[in-house]
Amino acid sequence: MLPANLNSLAFWKWTSMDLNECPVKVTADVVSGKWKPLIIVCLKPGPQRYSELRRKIAGPTHKVLTQQLRQLERDGILTRTVYPTVPSRVEYALSHYGKTLIPVLNAMAEWGQKHAERLSRGHDLDASSPEDGRLLRPSREL
């Protein structure tokens, strides 16, 4: 549980704090995991069955995908609906709360695209590059 004073954006902009209280870390904890952001993006258009997610997200093992889906469900990011059919049908969907992560992932996608373009132009990861170094420099406006 975060302290009440973290509701103020001004608090975490300029105050040193325990890393566990940092809102950025709290967000990262929810979406961290190699496959969680991709799961959320795949669910953005609407509910998906497990097999559809498995097809769209090539890479994770059955165990890993299942674990990440369960973690997202536990955090309230997605819902899991089991239909009483034989064989049983399970669908995953973003919860209303989970949909609030879409702008966060859109911002990450925009940054990732700019970063990929930067790398394709031959820039190294040195943030001091004069033309667009601000892409990697932390902003005081965080």
C-alpha cells in the first residue's frame, strides 16, 4: 500500500523516497515480465481464447504464458471467463482497470519506435548525442 502523500504528483517528482514507494516502480511491477505487455496489447481489441494468445505471442512456453496470465488476473488487469462447454472454453479480456494501461503501453511503443529508429541510424546508446540525446535522458518532468 502506498502512502497517501503519493497521490500528489509533486511529491514523487521532487522528493527522494524509498524505491518501493515509487509510482514508476509500482507500474513496472505490474507490467514487468517479458510477455505481459504483449498479452495486454493482444487483448486490446477484445477477448481472446488461450489458443489465440498462444498463436499471436510466439515464444513463451505454456507454463510461462499461463503464469503471466494468472499474474495479470491477480493484479486486476485482465479477466478470465470459463464457459461451461465440453471441452471448456476460456477467454481472457482486459478489465476496465486493465484498459487504463493502454496509454502507458502506447507511450512505451512510441518511445520504442523512436529508440529503434535511433539505433538504425547508427547511434550508440550514449545519451549525450546532441541531435536527439534527450530521448534517453531522464526528464525532471517525470
